[in-house]
Amino acid sequence: RFGITTRVFTSSNLNHTHVNTSLHHQALPNMYNCSLCEVDSYVPIFGLSQEDVKLLKDFMSSYEILRQCCGLQQSKYNRYRLHGCNVTQLLIDQPDIHYPHCEQHDLPKLEKEFDALPLNPSQFKNNYSWKKPGDCAHYDKKIIAGRDFNNRKFVSCAVTHPWATHH
């Protein structure tokens, strides 16, 4: 209205021109090092209580695991593991690929705990991501049966495959 643009959050790998007009800038290296620490930066912006911070950290902690370990957009590593590919070779060929340790999580339990949180994850409205308890097993079966990123047909374990760039 007055020709002034204010951004609540910006995110980037590097400093961005919009950083000066945002209340908080989420730098990618910080997100990789401690993504849950970013929640602490929200306290003064939104006036969050310690209870709010705990709830947001519980939500984000569970969300990160579900995002990487469930659905048709889960991590490349876990999709390849479910396809029966040699994931050791994948890590050798692509050493920067993220290994989310999905097999170490009790995903059915996590799904129920996440679903019970008093936050409404409205972003889960596509056909590729977790929506409700039981979806992790549902999507794992689809991947094992030959589906891959965004429900594309899985073609090969070779890392040179065109879809190999999806994480």
C-alpha cells in the first residue's frame, strides 16, 4: 500500500537481496546444522512461549523425519534402499547425498504421535506426501512395487539415471 515490502522470512543458500527487508533470514547452512534451532529465532517475532517452542520443535522434528522417510518425495537414499539398490554404491558415487537413517525410526509410532499434535499440517494435501497414520507403509509398498519420485516409474539403480538428481 505504501510501496514498502516486508518479508517475515527469507531462505537462501547465500545472502539474498531480500534479507534486509525480512524479519528473519533462514540461511541454508544453519538449517543443515541445526534446523530446530531456527525455531528459537521465531520467539521474538511471534512472541512464542516455551510451550509454543516445544510444540513447534516436536512438530518440526517429526515432520523432518516423515518428509525424508515417507511418501513419494522422500529422500533419494531411502527410495533407493526400498528399491533394493546398492545404497553403499550410491553413497560412494554421490558422497554428498543425505542419509536420513529411516530404517532406525519407528515410523508407525511416529506417524501416530505426529497426527496427535495439535497443529494442522495443511501442506500435506498432495498425493505424494504423508497425510495420515499408515501412509508410510502405503508409500513404501508403492516404491517397492516400482514407483519412484513423484510417482514416476522407477527405471534403474544407476545414479546416472535422469531422475538421479532428485533427493
